[in-house]
Amino acid sequence: QVQLVESGGGLVQPGGSLRLSCTASGIIFTMYGMSWYRQAPGKQRELVAAITSGGISNYADSVKGRFTISRDNAKNTVNLQMNSLNIEDTARYYCKAAHQLYRNTYWGQGTQVTVPS
């Protein structure tokens, strides 16, 4: 059974930082590209950051220079370091695993990040 479990969300003041983590089980982690998405109320889910199995990362323009995605293949974990948070970053953040060759994709349940105005 495949599981992606996110952690690290919470309430943070504007300008603050949070570190999200997603731990995968039931998959060969090194065969999967990992990514973080977010969805704010009334908005579509959007890609925040992604990292390939080889460690190449890319980011949404809105988070470039503030967020950093990383992966630890030994721990089956992908992290998202979020700095200089602002109210526009308020959303539920989801971890996604996508097989690098096939169409297998898996999602976590999400973790809430709230930056109050």
C-alpha cells in the first residue's frame, strides 16, 4: 500500500518560515519524481515545486527564491523549506509522487499552511 504522509504545516506570521516534509512508503522512492502542490480556498491546485529522481528542481515563479525543495532518498522523504511566507502562501499543501517512466501517481492528504493577514 502506497502512502505519502505530509507534516510540518501550521500557522506562521508573515515573513516567517516553515519546513514541510513528506515521507513515502510502498514505492521505490528513487524511481519517482516528487513535487509539492498547493490549493487555496476557491482556487485550483497549483504546482509549487518539483524535484526529479536525479535531483533537478523547478519552482513556480511565485515561490522562486523563497522556497527550496530537497529530497533524501535514504529516508524516502521530500522536504519543502518555505521562507519569507506571506498571506498568498496560505493553502493546503500536497505531496505528489510520479513515476519517472510510467503513469503511476500518488497524492498525500495534505497539510495546512496558514499565514494570517
